[in-house]
Amino acid sequence: MNSPTPAANITQLTDAEQALLHPKSRSMTQDALLRLSRNRAAVLGGIVVIINILMALLAPTLAPRKFDQVSFTNTNSAPEWVTKVFPGMKPRDAGGYVKVNNDYLLGADKLGRDLFSRILYGSRISISVAIVGPVISILIGFLVGLVAGYKGGWVDNILMRLVDIMYAFPTMLLIILFMAFFRAGVGGDNPGPLVAFLTKLDANMGGLLFIFVGIGLTAWMGAARLVRGQVLVARELEYVNAARMIGAKPGRIILRHILPNVIGPLIITETMAIPSYISYEAFLSFIGLGVNPPTPSWGGMIAEGALLIQNYPNQAIFPALALFLLIFSFNFLGDGLRDALDPTLRGSE
Amino acid sequence: MGKFILRRVMWMFLVLFVVSLVTFLLMHAVPGGPFTAEKRLPAATLKQLEAKYNLDAPLHIQYLTYVRDIMVPTITSGKKSSALDHKYLINIPLNDAQNRVIRWMDFGPSFRNINRTVSDIFRDNLPVSMRLGAAALVVTLTIGLPLGVISGLKRNTPIDYAAMAVAVMGVSVPVIIMGPVLQYALGVQAKILPVSGWGDFKHLILPAFALGIADSALVARLTRASLLEVLSKDYIRTARAKGLAERVVVLRHALRNSLIPIITVIGPMIAYILTGTFVVETIFGIPGMGRFFVTSVSGRDYPVIMGTVLLFAIFLVLANTLVDIVYIWLDPRITYE
Amino acid sequence: MYKVLRVLSTLIVIVVLAVACTPQAAPTTAPADTSPTTAPAQPAAPTTAAPAAESPTEAPAEAPAAAKVISGQMGANDPRSIDPQRAVDTRDWGLVNQFFPSMAIQSLKTGELEPAMAKDWKVSDDGLTFTFHMLEQVPWVRYNADTGAVEEVKDDSGATRYVTAKDFVFGFMRALNPETGSPAAYMLAPYIKGATEYNAGTGKAEDVAIRAVDDYTFEVIAPEKVGFTLAIYSIINAKATPEWDITANADAWTEPENINSYGPYAMKGWEHEATMTLVKNPFWPGNTGIPQAKIDEVNLKFIDEVVGLRDFEAGTLDWTLVPGDQIARIESDPNLSPLLKVVPGVCIQAWNFNTTKPPFDNVHIRRAFNYAVDRQSLVDNVLVGGQTAAVFYTPPGVPGAPSGTDAAKQVQLFNADKAKEELALGLADLGLTSVDQLPKVTVEFGNAAELNAVAQTLQAMWLETLGVQVDLAQIDNTVYWSKQEEDGGQIHRGGWCPDYNDPNNYLRDVYRSDSIYNYGKWNNPEFDKAIDEARVETDPAKRLALYTQAETLLSVTDSATMVLYYTGRPQVTKPTLQRSYSPAGTEYFWEWDLTE
């Protein structure tokens, strides 16, 4: 691994940039942000992610209806433009089967709920899964990997064997088992205080808590391995040794020397894993163990809509499009972040 | 080398032991049993069934019996027995006067598919998943690797962005959308490929594509990242400085070394993809193993849960061992002595 | 390095071999039979005999012109069992009927019992002794994969095995034997003298009143006179089963290489989780209830109806069930709409109150919730899958059920005003001033898409009419049922698909105060008295009156359950296929025919 060479390509920069930059005093974060801001794909991705987060936060104000507001006369209806986009969706007036109702921007689902509003609200679940999933797995993985790599010896051995064994479980089966296990407490008469508390919290979160726990418990191993590997590499680096010798505290070594090295690979693997976190949630909805109805989630909407893809494609395609955009953006943002945080590229173009 | 194999085998047994024990305890901790159903069985019938399948024994006895039935081989003699053939995974006839047969690995009966055994499921349904998985893996690699290499070499150009967009598209369209759309377009409308079913090569195409495309995105992005990293290494600069043709530099030096992280990911991927996928198999009506990973849990089909988990663990350990060996080939500096 | 590779590859080869090492699936495993007899001269030549035509989707095109071959969708999963005494699902029962006919079978046209394996039967004057005279010389058969033909099964001496009364005695006793664990034993046992004790493990096999009078005369004695005993003697596990086959092959006896059967179809192949192929049994002589099959080969695909419809539209299936929400599209499609038929089903979807849990221990609150549900809207707007709004628990198709009578037509379950009235009464009873003070209500149901839609609809309707916000809890199916067994949820999904076609099965077997399916713990002695009397009542008019009383108590007066809708079975069939429709989905393939 190369040591940072901040001044290496300084001559390639324009004068204006030269003037702006003070390489010596620039912090790692500033440096990263600057490089991130120059990556157009990443910036676009970031904007979409931010829009998504805003959408999730402002859903109650933005949504024309509440996500669970049903209308039994408007079930499966669609606005005119949708019936034109999907040629199979022939309106009733034209001898087809689709109820046309222009009050709904994207159409209504089988309970007559507004698809657009549900997509807005649904972003809450998908965004939180996309963020909390990686955060949990990074937290657990970072801790395990750090301890294993730093302590070494038998601690390392045991932790890494644990990681190997966790890998040997089929994830889906394990998540379903966990979900069945956790959810069994619902409505039970005499659960223990902890179970009762967790069950209540889960119910208040629309069933999301246990999905997080399920994902967290099955997805931290990659991060642990990665962090451990980087710690081992970093431990041997001269500047880390030097830092240790001059009496730097472990906390500082981790923060200054190890974190920068692992954060890039961590981000890229985790952004790559985001689709799989979201697909876990979609899969759980697919088999009816996802978030509690009527809370919408994109995965759940897609799973439900996929059954109707022949007659009401709008019910699956629009949430799928939203999901697609989000994952797309997360990926480009992730790539950009990785490049920006890569210490070997630090200060370079 | 012998030591390495021995260590691996011992390690595999440890993994299988831990995995099976944890699964065993977890599945018994989840409420409901294999005979819990919409139409509840009368208490007397339930009791008889539990006795028949040894479910009334204490848990540790059940576990030990389970392990014994798998591990300990037996020799049977006498008339040919279809029942025993189905019960054991491995039946080796000795073709002698007493008609003796060495039988090994009894994974137990399926509670859900009442007349089948877990060995039957392995025999009939696993090869289907393995064939589908192998085809999907081919799709993954033929799309993923070139895409990753191209975008890695043309970094930050429109080609790079386009290639990555294609890759990400593959991963962000869920299979539950991709599958039906493919079926509808190519099966119902164009009628060039069968909608569902299993048997011929043409049955394989749509599901292999639907299954392989998502992973190909992962492979493409990894290849790109890893190739970029390698290309910045000193020895590549040296190779370039020596005046070697760019094609040689990339193919001979860079690509080979950038394969290591990809191989690491492909190991577990192989295990997952060869043991079957629930959604794809359901959508395309494929009689593979994948569904058992889901239906066994929801039906509390204890022996099938255990069987599928063990199967997956074995595949994973084998795949990882394979990966370790490929490492040696890719990077001669690595040894396992 | 190379050593490692070699050792490892050997290891992998061993594992793969182990996986691929199939049991000796050769015809030799059949019990000691020799010289296969080919079919005697029969109206139709024995089947396609084309082992090459493996792929069901291609079979229609490639089969010889004379053979009639059809393929269709038959449920999403592999049959759990086609062993008559151990089969669990209704769909599987339909398959069992192809191989193992009962003494009698219910006609799809008239609903009456018609002779199948019996020539005729006699009931003694006291209504207790049933004597069946069987068809003679119906051979046990098996499909021989080598010759590609169905052949008779021979015993050790080389003589043909015929289906005898002894085989029926064996089958009945196997169903009742507690060690078999037959899930349908609870239905059979109470209607045979001595059987309940034997099945519970307290009585002796000799005391069960079943016997073979001679080779072709079978006799059963009932403990009491009940109107539908004959129907019980024709239920799923009341079949002849091959003792020698089961002894030799144990659980594997229903595999295609082992199975011996005698019905209109024999099993040609069974690729688990994918397809099953039935082939016409030319030795089945035919009877009023089950004539000889007209179609030579029936390919059944185990895929869900969403995929089934896609296959049908691609032209590769001859019939399939249709997902309910596709009906609107099919009806508007000029090509598909003539092929669609919505068959009224036999299942009732009803959601129960736990009458011991507040607030549903109060009858007014139960009625309020019950009256607030607009069934017609649920069926017409949300489910749109051929369901019918329900009034009484027993569907109208069941003989002797009060649904569909004038009394039923007067019952109006949805009434928003009444719902509010009852809510006010209920709140007053409980000393509450507003609905917010009601205990929190959680609705529990298993993980199926349809239940999800129903639950959300109910939730919305209660909020709209009563102003009560309930919580929904969708739980893993098995966890759900085990929870209900322990203690039914405040509101939980109930409903019933019948084991036999009589109101007794819907009402007494489910809601009697001591029934194991009464998860709502409803207890009304008046109801118990009515259904007990109705069970043994032989005068149809009186019986109808008793059931009307019971149904009214259950779903109106006491509101122990909210009956919602009767299921429907929407399906499409190619115009060339002439077929009958079974409300339960146990199709009678022997009645089907293919026309050009």
C-alpha cells in the first residue's frame, strides 16, 4: 500500500483550483468531499438518495392521500396516461377491463389505495433497510474484525472461525427461522418482559425491527473479514508502527490509520450489498413475513404487484422503478465514495 | 498438502456439527411442529405420529439419533428393498449370495412429502438445481467479467458508465419482476421459449438468465474495482515501462491478479446458486432444491430443514476449499503448509 | 499442488456420485411378479407407449394420432402423499381417486352417491349394517416402463391379484390403526362400531365391525343410524390398499416404480415437484360412478395458477386454474372469455372471535364488528376472484344446507346502522363512553396473500363504520395455527374446507363446544343441541330447520364468527377438452374427453 502522496499531481490542477486548495492543511474529509463532488455520477446518485430521504421524511405532506386510505370503488383503477403507456391495459370504455380514474397519479392498488402515496411512504421502509442494514452489518463486522485483527492469536482464530460458520448457514432459511421465532410472541398472553418490549417495539415499527435484526444477524461477516484483513495489513505498516512507537493510543491509531484504509472497501461492499438487503425485505414480503400490513414497502408492493404484472403492470413497475432508481444511485454514490476515500488516490485527480 | 486436506476435512466436520446443532435447537425453539396444520390432528393421532418419528424423545436423544443415522453405515441383506434404497443416500450392492448392500447416510423421512425421504429429495431435486445453477453461473461470468474488464480499462469514460449502468440494472430489477416479464415476452407473446417446466435445454434459458443476471452485476463491479487496484500497482507500471503491449499487460499480468477478490466472492456464490433459489424455481416451475429451503421451514419439516442446511454447509466448505486451491494457482506465493 | 487437486477432485466426484446414485429404479422391485400380461382387447389401445415423449409440454404434438393426451395445472406444490390412508390435502385426494376408487362416489351432476367399486349395496332395516357387493375380477395393475403398458399384478404363484373385500378390510383397518396416523381417521372412526376405541389405542382390532363376508362382499356395521354414513364409507381413506406392496416397500410404495392400483388411471410417472403422468388403466371395467377413462394420458403440472395461466396463454396447457384478479382481464378478452368458468367452491372463509377475550366476550361488540363488514364489497371490489358473499357457514352446494333457502335470504349481515347500534349497546354494557376505551384489538392471520387483502379490508371497514382502529398481525402459518391451538386470537382467521359433503362436517365438527377446531371457545348449549339432533335426524325438512336454527345462532344471534365468503374456482379450459368441474378440485378425469 502506497503512502499518501498529496502533492503528486498538483501540477495538473487548474490555477483556480490551486488557489482554492491548501493541500497541506486539507483534512481527509475535505479532501474526500472535494473529490466526490467532482464525480458527476456520484453527485447525481447522491442527489437522488437525498431526494429519496426527503421523500421518506416528508411523505405525510407530499402524499395526496394516506397510505392506508382505501376506496372500494376504485380498486385496481388507473389514470388514462397509464393505460396508454401500457398498451395491454385496455380501459373499460374501450371494451377492456381497467377502471379509469385520473384522481390517482399512478393508479390504485387492489384495495383502491393510491399507488403514488404508497410509493412515497414505502420509501421509508426501503431507505431505512438500505441504510440500517449496512450500518448494522458494519457495526458488528467492524467490531469483530477489529478485535480479531488487533488481538490476533486465539481470539482472532475463534472469531474468524465463527465468521466461517455463520457463512455456512443458508441466509434465507436462517432469516425465515428468525422471523418465525421473533414473531411468535405477537399477541401471546405471558411473554417475558424483554420479549414483550421487543414485540411491542416491532409492532410500533410496523414489523421493521425484526427485519433489521434478521438482516443484521446474517450479514455482518463480510465486513468483519474485510476489517480484519485491513487491520492486519495496517498493523505491519511502517507509519502505524511508528505511530505506535511514539505512543499513539490505539483509539487514535484506529481512527487515523486503520479506518481510512478500510472505509473504502467497506463502503463498496456494503453498497453492493444494499440490493440484497432490500431483496431480503422484498422476499420476506413475497412469502408474507415482511412488514405488517397495511404499511407499504417497495419490496412488498413489487411482490404483490408481480402477481398482477399481466393485467395491472403499473402496480409492480412503478415501485420497481423507484427501487431501481434508489439502488442505482446508491451504487454510483458508493463507487464515488470509495474513490474519494481511497487513500492511494488521495490528492490525485 | 495431505495436512491441508486433513485440516480441511476436520474443519468441515466441525462446521457441520455446529451448524446442525444450532439449526436443530433453533427449529425446535420456533413454535409449531411438523404436524401443526390448518386441520389440527386429534391428540391421539398426533401422539402416535410423534412416537413414530421419534419426536417424543428428549431433544438430545433426537439429535444424537439423527447424527448416528447419517454417520453410521449399515449392511443389509435379503430381498431387494425399495424402501431402504429410498431411505439411504448411498446404497452399494455387494452382489453376493445374500444380496448384501452397504448403506450409508440416512437423512430421515420428510414429514411434509409423506412418502419421500430427505435422501430422495437430494437425489431427485438437487441435480436439477445444480444444472440450473451451473448454467446461471455461466451467464454470470460471461456477462460480468467482460463488463467489468471493459469498464475498468475505460475508467470514467462513457463506456465505463454505460457498462456499469447495465450491470447495476441487472442487480436492481428484482427477479420477481424479471421472471414474469421474460415469461410473458418470450413465452406467452413470442412463443419461442417455454414458460415453465424442466427437461430440455430450452427450459433452462430463461431461468438461468433471470438467476445469473443479478450476480453478474456483482461480478462486473468487483472486477472493475479489483482491476483498477491492480493496474495502479508497481509491477504493472514496471511491465508497462518495459514496453510490453497493453494487451499483454492486461491479460497476462493484471487480469490474473485481479481475479483473486472475485474468486473469493464466487466461492459462496457457487454454494448458493448450486443449491437452488426459491423465487426462480417457483416462478419457472422448476423441481429444484430451492423451494425446500423455504417450505421446509414453514412446514417445520425438521429432517428436511436439517438436510438442506447440512447440504448448504457442505457445498460452502467445498467451494471455499476450491477457492483456496485456485488461489495457489493464481498466486504461487500462497502456500497452505 | 497437483496432489491436492487430485485428492480434492476425487472428493468432489465422490460427493457428486453419491448425489447422483439413484436407487435401483427398475421394474424388478415390484413384488415377485413374472410374465407381464398385456392389456386384453379393450375399446382403446393401451396408451401411447412412447417413453420418448417425456416432456409434457411436447406430448400433445408428438404422440400418436390415436392417443388422447392432455396436460393441465394441478396445484402449486408436489402432492404431499397419494397414499389413501395418509393423504392430507384435498387436491391429493382427487389424485387418490384416480388410482383407488371407493365403494361409491358422489356424482358431480346430481350430488348423489353412485356405485364405483361396489356393484350395489344394501342397508339393513335398522340402518346400521352396510353390505357392499363389489365388482368382480377387477385386477390390481401397475405400469411397466419397459413395455410401456399397464399390466396386471401377479401374486407369488403367478395368478392375477384381484381387488377383494379383504383388500378393503386391510385399507379400512390401516386407516383406523393408530400407528398409521391417518389424518382422516377422525372422520371414519365414529361411524364404525368399535373403531373409535381402536383408533384411540384403547380398543382391539378384532372388535372393529368390518369384515369380508366373501371375496367380493364387504360389510361394515355402524354404531348409530346417521343420514350420511354411506358418504363416510366413501371418504378418502376408505379404500382398498395393496398389503403386499406396502409390506415390501414401506413408505416408498406410492413411488411410480412400486405402486399397485386398480382405478381408471394408473401412474406412469411422477417427477417430484414437477409433473405426474396418469395413464389409462384398460383393465378398469367401468361402473356407473366411474366409467372407463376416455383420455389415454393426463399430464399434471405442479405449478401455481399465475404461472399456469401464462402457460395456458402460451398454448402449452389444456386447462388451468386462474388467479382471481385476472378474471376481469380474461372476461374482456374475446379469445379467453369463452374458455373461462367460475365453479363455486366448497370452502367457507370465516373469521372467528375469541368469545372469552375482551372485548369480544360481549355479544354486542361481536355483532357490531360482524354487521360492519360489507361482504358484497369485499367480494366484488377486492377479491374479484369468483367468490360469493356468504350468509351461513355451510356453502349452498352442500346437500341439506340452509344457505340459499328463503330463511337465509332474509338474513342481512351487513348493516352499518345496526353495527353502530350494537356498538353503543356494547359500550354501555362495558361502561365505556367511547371506542377509544375499548381494549386493543389485534387481528391474527397466516401468511397468505388473500388473507392479507381480507384483513386489510376488514381493518378499513371497521375504521370507517365503527371508528375502531385494529392492529393486524400476519404470522408464519405454522406459528399461527399452533398459537390458535393454544389460545385463539381476539379475531383470528377461521374457515373450513370439507372432509365430506354434509353440514355436519361444517358445523358440528367445527363449532360444537367440545370441537378441537373451536378456537374461539364459543359455547352455546342450544347450538350443540340443534346440531346433535340434526346429525341423526333423517327427515330432511326437520334437519333443515335444525341447521337453520344452528346457523342463525352461530353467525347472527351470537356472532361467534364472521362468515365472509364462499370460495370460487375460476379456471380456463381449451375448447377441445370436454370436461366436468369439481367444486372441491378433486377432478374426475375419467369423465373428460378430447374432441377435435
